[in-house]
Amino acid sequence: MKCGIVGLPNVGKSTLFNCLSNAKAQSANYPFCTIEPNIGTVSVPDLRLNELEKLVKPQRVLPAVVEIVDIAGLVKGASKGEGLGNKFLANIRETNAIIHVLRCFDDDNITHVEGSIQPVRDKEIIDIELQLKDLETIDKKLEKSRKAAKAGNKEEQTLVAALDKLKPFMETGRNAREFETDETEAEIIASLQLLTYKPILYVCNVDEKSAKNGNPYVEQLKERIKDEKAEVIVLAAQIEADISDLETYEERLLFLEELGLEEPGVNRLIRQAYHLLNLQTYFTAGEKEVRAWTIEKGWTAPQAAGVIHTDFEKGFIRAEVIAYEDFITYGSEAKVKEAGKLAVEGKEYIVKDGDIMHFRFNV
């Protein structure tokens, strides 16, 4: 599952990506610094792993990960191929969710491609390009489906009816994710891979003094997107870069304390990106390793087992499940069993976030 970082040129995308990832994307004060998308595999911060490590004392600990893609900056006219438009839009299409970085700070030393700081305008520039591309996709699909619908194909008739409602809605300058749908319409729209239907997280890149409480630019953006089914996070990319350059955990803590912050903003960002992708975590815990496994919300025990190995899903017999809170309360698997808190679950069990699981299977 991938999140794509997007934004206008020069808003701090690559600086942020560098903080998120061990990969060091080039970062400079000029547009089109990023051309090929940089891809980083990012660990998801999870304090529960620390607690499990203390109790189990494994040889190693493996966190959940999420893939972050730093995509080239976009300019007006991208939907018509301006700048790196076609490549940019193709790269977004390949991601599952969007992290949209907006510049929300003043600094005369850092140029802005539009000449002034207006995050709402910047958001709308990118929205328009994505909407134009989506309308092009809808038109192509309608052209193809209308013939089959007229010939009596019920499935195509349903599709045409849904898109005939969505198209005029989007022509008013709205994103597909804002469109109210029933279950059937949602499935149809999802199948088109529309750019403005992807879940989105807006990142307000602010200066140091605004890192804790935001600023008027942030408030303007929040007001603009209040009906959009989107989330907002505030962080200062330059501070995050300074934190990531510090060598020890203790130095980082001291630096955060001085700024009045509890944790690096990128930790919050990664967790929100994970949530944005509709993901959750279950754990396996043993002497060799304590490990976080990534699954989609709503998955059953056999599906979760399949993440470890396809044979686990094929030959699934049962899952032995301990709630995270119970494991922490009783301190070991043996004591959890003694207390009667270990549950044996079958194929229909829906995995909960934080479950500690052991699978029985036979192939």
C-alpha cells in the first residue's frame, strides 16, 4: 500500500520525504527538483511494540511499514501535459492515498512558484488539474458504456446513471471524494481509480513558531476543506529535518521539549497515513521476534494469516487470540491462559487492531 506525497514545486515535499524515509531525496530551492518519484519504506511508530519487547524479550522487533512515494511537483496545465504533468498524474494513479503538502509559512528566501503564500489557492490549483484528468476518465468511460447501456446491459446502465450524476457534480469544481454515494455507486466510482476519489491528508508545512498551534494559513485551509472528508496535520518540515539529523534519541527528546512538542510530527504523519490507507496492525510475539503485521480493517483471521504465508490461509484451522491489553495486564501467554483470556477463533473471526495471534494450520 502506497501513499503519494504531492504538492506544488518547492513547498517542502522532498524535505518531508527525507525525514520520513532513510532514502535522501534531493532537496533544493528551485522547482522540479524531483523528477523521478522517490520511494521510501517507512516504519510505523507503535509504542505497543516497545511494551511487548519488554515482556517477551525477543531476539528482534519488526514494526509495520508503509510505502511513501515523493512525486514531482505539479504546475498549472498538468492535465494537458504541462511541466511533468502526465508523469505526475500517472504516478498519483499508482498510489492508494494522497499526502498533499501545502506551504503555510512566509520566507522571502524561499521562492514560491505562484509568487505569494496562499495555501487555499495552491490546493485548488492541484485540485483543478486532478479534476480535469478525472473528468477526462469519466468521459471516456461514458462513451464506451453508453452503447452497452442502450443495448440493455443492466450493469452498464447502473454505471452510466452513477457517472451521469457524478460528472456535473465534479464540473462545479468539487472532488469525487465529496460526492455522496450509495454502496453500488461507491463501487463503480472506486473501480475507475479517480485521482480525486483517493483518500487525502493535507499537511500544513509551517514555520517553527507555528509548529505547535498552527497559524492563520492553517485555519484558512481547515475552513476550506471542512466538507471534504479529508484530514489535516500541522508540522514544520525544517524542524523535522533538524530532528532527523540528531544522532541520539535523548537529543531528539530534548529538542522536542524545547519546542513544546511531545513527539516528531512525522510520527503523527505516518500513523495518519496508515489510518488513511484503512490499515491496522496485529502482532505475533515469541522468543525469536515480536512483529507487527499490516492488514486492512475488516479482514478475517484466515486473511490475516495469509499475510505471513499463503499456506497459513489455505490450511487455516484456527487462531489463538490474545487482546493486547490482556497480554500487558497478565504479562505472559501462560498467565493469560491461566486467567482464561486466550480465545480460540475460527474462519469468521474479524481481527481487531492490536490482537496478538498464533495460527494453527495444516497444508
